[in-house]
Amino acid sequence: MDNIISVEHVKMKFNLMEEKVDTLKEYIVKLIKGNLLYNEFTALDDISFNVKKGEILGIVGFNGAGKSTLLKILAGVLKPTEGKVIIRGSIAPLIEVGAGFDPELTARENIYLNGAILGYKRDFIKKNFSKIISFAEIERFIDVPIKNFSSGMYARLGFAIATIVNPDILIVDEVLSVGDFKFQNKCEQRINEMIDNGTTVIIVSHDIGLIERICNRVLWLEHGKKKCIGNKDIVCKMYKSYGG
Amino acid sequence: MIKDIFLYHNLINELIKRDIKKKYRRSILGIIWSMLNPLFMMIITAMVFSHLFRFDIKNFALYLLTGQLIFTFYAEATNFAMSSILENGSLIKKVYIPKYLFPLSRVLSSGVNLCFTIPALFLIMLYTNQEIHFTIFLSIIPLILLLIFCLGIGLILATIAVYFRDVFHLYGVFLSALNYATPIFYPKEIVPASYQFIIKYNPLYYYLEAFRNIVYSNSIPSADIWIICIGLSITSLGLGLYVFLKKQNNFVLYI
């Protein structure tokens, strides 16, 4: 009953045009020639699963299995071609940290902008400003335009902003693969903290060790289809023996 | 949708702030440029036209400035809104945000810019001894109606721009044609009768006429003009929302 996420028969199709047609002239020329080819590609096919509150679901699969597409559908960025997704609660997407950063603006300005993108109130950001800065370890660079930041600083700041709240659902896509191991540990710690606070986490990673450490259930996707879902030990074991 | 706007008002605020900050980043005079720009433009145009081509217009400076104000606002708001979806592509691909917020915030930032040009207008009114009546406060109404009109057009342009980048070039050409088709620096009477239809079918003309009536002629625009302006704004917004909302789910696949 307490399914926080229900995914029902989700199917995602993409129209892959042979070449991307961007201009009107190209479009007309192709239309006249009759080779405006739409190659249909099914990225996800009939995916159904439920996630209960407080569960930590890992998603594994080889490249092109449809993991990121599934996360984007969960985050509401993509609309599935068929099927539906029901989400009961707030979502913090960590699909790509710093997606909303404007390189021309300073870190301070970006914190407010990015916070607003994630739906925080201005007062809330103000209150937590120092917490964000200290987690990201960029105290000295608050008023430097982000374009001068290193990629590690970028990732740290993005992660710090996105995880300042305790959302009902946290979506993590390979973010932990950026930054040095010290930062990775810090992130893992923060995610564990959120888990303790009752956050449901969905995590995509090629780092099977991380999945085994954090998750309690694992979904294995292969070529857009659900290969299996179940207890992490069983699925991870299968996955590892399959790959190797 | 109204609920959304309320929910995301903080984001709209931040987006507007970003636009304005970026526009004047690293300039010493900053926001004052919003005021100086139209002033200089007006002075130059006024010099050219009062010596080279003489039109029989009283207080030409004010006549010109009202025209430029309206046209610049329209051009900036629609141009800016047109690129809003593409420029925020990386964001739209990663986080769910109602997408119409981008064109909306762009049009609103142009509105803020317009507000900064108002002091220039007042300066010219005082300098040219223009009579100022209480009715001047009414001038905000055509500006708001024009803002709604721009939002509608902006939504349509932003949608088209996702699919066909050509529209950037086409629209630039269109704007320079529109510049001449709007009586900004000439009296509309000089247009030959056989070409009057150009002005008649130019939506901008009606907003300009309403604004000019109030600010320049110290009169209240006729009911006809009000009705046309309101009608144009509603039609534009309705059409813009229809096109945009119908196509918005596909944006992610093209940007």
C-alpha cells in the first residue's frame, strides 16, 4: 500500500532521424525526396515495478540498457510513450549535478538560482547558505564566476545544493563517479544520512560495489527490458557472473 | 497553471535577476545603460530626422521616443523569448520545470528593462515642456497588454525555434521590416493610401497608438483601439499557449 513509486508498463520510444533535421530547408528537401526516415527505437519496453517507502533501489545494466532514460522518466523530464508513473512525494534529481548552473554567474548567485530550480524558497537557501558552502568546500570562491571552477568544485557545489533538503525520493545517476575518493566518501555519507531520515533512493551506477553497499533491492535492465528485480545479493551475483 | 506560477515565483524571480545581471555584467554604468541607450538612440535619430528628413511633427523627440520604446520592447522580448528554450536546454533535459517559465521570465525581464527606460521618457517630457496630466498613469495599460501580446508571440517563436533554427535569421529580417512598417519616426499620414493596409494589419501599431495617445497627445485612446489591443493580446496568448503546451513534451528530444 505504501508504494512511493509505481511504474506501470512504461514504454519509451524515440524517433531517431537518420540525421538530425534542424533547418526548414533541410526538412523540405528531405520531405520532397521522401527520405525523412523515422527509425523507431525502443529504449524501454514494458517496465513495471514498485518502490516502497524507505527502500534503496539500485539499477544496473550495461551501456544502452535504458537506465538513464528510466531515471529521466522518474524525474519527470521525459514523458513515457505508453504506461504511467505514479510518484507520491517530492523528488530531488541528482541526474547531473550542476545542470542548472550558469557559468557566467558567481557561486553565490548560482546557489540561489539552482536552489530556485530545485524549488527551494529564498529564505531557506539563505538559512542554509553556509552549510552548502562548507559542504562544497568553496569558502574562498563564493564570488568567483563558476566558469573558473574546476570540475571537482562544480560537482561538489551541485551535490551540496541538491542534498540540502531531505526529499522523499532521491535520484542519483553516476554522480558519485566524479570527484576524488574523499568527496565520494562524503557523498556516500550524506546519502546514508538521508536514508536514515527515511528518504527513498534510486541509484544508477556501474560501480557494483557501491550498489551492493547501499541498496537493498536491485533492478537489472537489459536492452530496455526488465531482466530481473529482487534482493541485492541475488541480482548482483547474477549480474557479476553474467558480465564476467 | 496559475498555481504553478505561484509555486515557482521564486524561480521566476531568480531567472529575471540572472538575465539582468548577465546583461550588465562587467559594465561600470550597469543598469543605467537601460536608460542611456534609448536616450542616445533617440538623440541620434532625432538629429538625423530633424535635419535630413523633415516631418511636420510637433515635439518630434517625444514622438520618436514613444515609438522606439514600444518597438524596442517588442523586439527584445520576443527575440529573447525565442531563444529561451534552446538556451536552457541543458536544464530542461535534466530537471523537471514547467517549460513555459523560460519564455515567461524572458518577457518579464524585458518588461523590467522597459521600466528602467521610463525615467528617460520623463526626462524628455520635462525637457520638451510636454504637459503632464494625471492620465499619464493610464499608459501602463497598453504596456501590460503589449507584454501579454509579446508573451504569446514569444511562446510560438520559442516552439518553432526548437524545431527550426532558421527562425532566428528569418525573424531578424522580419523585425527590420516591422521597424519600417510601424510609424515610429514618421507620421502615419505620409504612408500612401494604397499602402495604409500595412499599418492597419500591423498589431504593434495599435499598442503604439494607445501608448502615444496617452503620453504624447494627452488624450484617452478610443474604445476601438482598446478593444483591438485587448483582442490581440488574448488571441496571441491563447494561440501561444496552445502551440507551446501541445509541443512541449517533445522539446527534450530536439534540444
